[in-house]
Amino acid sequence: MHDGSGGVAGGAGGVLAGSGGADRARSRSPAGGRLEAHGADDPAWDGLVRRAPSFDFYHCASYHALAEARGEGRAVLFAYREGPSAVALPLLLRRVAEVPGLESSRWLDATSVYGYPGPVPVGPPPSDEVLARFRAALRQRLREMGVVAVFSRLHPLLPQPPLLRDLGRIERLGPTASIDLSLPLEEQRRAMAPAHRNQVNKLRRSGAACFLDADGRYLSDFVAIYLETMSRVGAGAYYQF
């Protein structure tokens, strides 16, 4: 169990309105690093993220493009580069004017996609000085774009809090569970919660099997089971995809 699936929230204190462009717009930091903003249709997004020592599909451009298509905001990857190191933070920008009663607002807010994105370092581990300049450049850029508040859900298995130190408040929101697939199968099973282990054993005795359906032969069966489960547990429309 991991108690690190928290989020960071902070105010950017924006004073300039306007959505700004996400097409490789750049700004320089005082020490010579640069902060870039890439849209989900920019190949540079995945080109940078896939160089990170550790990342998840939550960080990828295609996942953010899906959120963008669902009307959840405009996807932007903020990427700070200095020397061989970089830090990448994906966000969704939303117009505050979409909130009832605030239709005349010119400001934006920023949030993260559904899941566990947060920032990722790229290349050699950035020094404390580089991270401080990243945070300063990000804060400045958000102000320039008119972003007044930011929320980013962090990844429970990646050491992200030090990357965002002093940018806002980080809160632990609850536990998550993960299984180390590099361990022997029996060791994985012993690490399961007793109730889950009993359920797995019951499935094994009934003849159930798990396998990789690489050609999608059983995709329609999976979708039917998924939708049946969502209906049974009373899930909202957001989960009926």
C-alpha cells in the first residue's frame, strides 16, 4: 500500500489574462534555462517524456489529447530545460468563465488529467538550483498566462514532491495499491490482502485464466464486462466510456 497518491495545489497569482499559445512558446529563466509549452499535437511532448527514467501513460500526449477531446481543458506540457537536465509537467488549462456566475472572468485555472501524472525529471537528475529555477520559471509563466490556481495529482510510485517544493501545499489523499511484477508469482500472491487472495484463488479454482489479448479478439467481451460492472456499482456517466 502506498500513501503517496496526493496532490499539490497552489495559487499562481496571475495578473495577465489570455490563454496563450501552447505551440512551443518559450520563456527564459534568469540563469539561462528555458521553459517551453507544448500542445498535445506536438511530437516534442512525447519526445521529451519518453526520455524520462520513469513515467506512466498518464504523462503521454495521447492520453491528454483524449482528455482534451472530452472537453476537460487544453492540454499543455510545461517543460523546463537547462543543460542536459529537464523537468516536464503536464496540465490541463481551463477557463474560469465556464463556472456559472463567473462568465465575465478572463482567468484560467490548471488541473491534471484523471489518474496520476505530476512532474517527471528528464536526463541527469536536476540539481537543487536547477529545480529552484524550474519552479520560478513555471510560476512566472503561469502568471503571464493568467492562471490563478493549479492542482496536480501526483504519482504514488514516483518521487515527485521534491520537484514541486514551495510551489504549493501537498496533501496525502489516500492509499493506493501496487504489485511488483518482478517478484516471483507466489511472493506476489502472499503480499495480497487476504480477501483479494481468496478471490483470486476462487477464480483459479473456477478455471479462470489471464492472458494478453494482443490482437483484441476478446475486446468486445471485456467492454461488456466493464460496462456491466460500472452499472452494478452505480458508477457515474464519466466512467461509462
